[in-house]
Amino acid sequence: MPTTGSSTTHPSGNHLLVNLRNDGIYFATFDPLEDDTYQYHTAAFASKSQSLCENVKNCVYENPQLLQEYARTYLLIDTPHFTFVPEELESCEENRRPYYDYCFAGHTDEVIENHLTLNHAYLLFGIEHEFYTFLCRTFANPTILHPLTPLCEYFFLHSRNGNEAKAYLHLRKERCDLIVYKQGRLLLGNTFDFNTADDVAYFTLLAWKQLSLDQTRDRLYLAGEKSLRQPLTALLQTYIKNVLPYPFPSQLFRLGKETIDAPFELITIPLCGL
């Protein structure tokens, strides 16, 4: 299926940002040295019955923008198979893999590691081996990221202001991410499937209780899908005093106006030094 969005410019100095979701590929190109070069595209999958790997294979070859040469390529792959390992707990690479094996016993995943430098942690996640080899074969030297990686690194920068705990609820189609900080320390990074706003509120309030957050002092910021934010804000304000919209990063306007419509996890990549 053809993409939606404007045509790309010559990609020789461009970066490619790709978000591989269950319903399609969301991607953007931009030149980090030039203003107003950000161009955002979507490509919906034609089939809902095929695996993510098969859908991505078919979709990539139908969209030549994805097959051009880029200075840097970032691939976001959403998977529920992930775990965090703090730097202080295990600094040796070969000793971090057993933590993933313990969480997902008997897996046959290709395990990928993202270093969350600002958070002093590693995020280990797994994808199918066939999918991994296809991505490495199709894209030139891609940086493969879990969606929580750019979100955690970006929100860390915002969380350092003030002494109160800050929670960030990132909303996307049928999934939400909840990231919580207190005094510069990552307390929680998790992803949940949901059907209704009530589901999201339940996961949020459960985390609030488990982490002993203050309902009157600590803050909850909402980012992501605009259509989901308003009903959730009204619902969550019944229980949490400070429920706030997360401000759109003003520095992104330099890249181009199409950043406004792109998924939040895509636009944070240029802002967090990955």
C-alpha cells in the first residue's frame, strides 16, 4: 500500500526514523543540519493475518523511500519481551543476557541491548531471529531500539526539575507506556495493552499505589495520541491532582511542521542523543 505524506528529498545526508507497529510502518526522514526537512509518512499493512515480519517485508519493498541510502537509520520495534538491567547491577555485557533468559525462559529470540546512558541502565529486548536478520540485511547498519528507549532518555531530561515524582503516560493505538521518575531515578518503565480509557486509568493508578506516589503533590504528564488525552485527563484528575499535557518540544519546529503529526516516540529520537 502506498505511503501517505510528501515526497522525500535527496537522502544522502538524511536520517531515517522507522517505527514498526502491528498495523503498519510509520517513518520520517530529516537532515539534522538543515531546517524544515522533516517529512513524515505512514504505510498501512495490507493484511492483518500475517506476522509482523511478513507484513514488514511486503511493505518495505512497496515503499522505495525505505530502501534508499541514509546517513543513519533508526528502527523502533515494539515487543512485550523486554527487561531493564541497571548499570550498577551488572556492568559486564556477557552477564546481562541471563537476566533476559530468566524473564523469558525457553525463548528463541534474538536479544538486542540498548544502553540508556542518561538512565544508567540497559534495556534488553527480543525479536524473532528471522525478523532480525531481515532488518539487518535490508537496512544499512540500523540502530534497533525498543520504543521505551528514546522515551526514557528524553523524559529523563525533563524529570530532573523539582523534587516531586514525575510520571509520563505515553498514549498510542491500543498500547500505552508508563515511565516514572523520582529525583532523577527511573522507578518504572512499562508498556500495557488497553481497550478503553478505563484500562489505562487502572494501570496508571495501580502503579501510583505500588510506587507510593503522592496524589496531591506528584505529577502525571500525558503525551502521544491527542484523541485519547482529553477523556483520560478528566478521568485521572478524579484521583490525581496534577494531570498535565506534556508540552510539544519547541526545538522540533526547526526540523519542520510535520513533526506535529509524527508519533511521539519518533520525534524524541533526535532530541536524546541516541
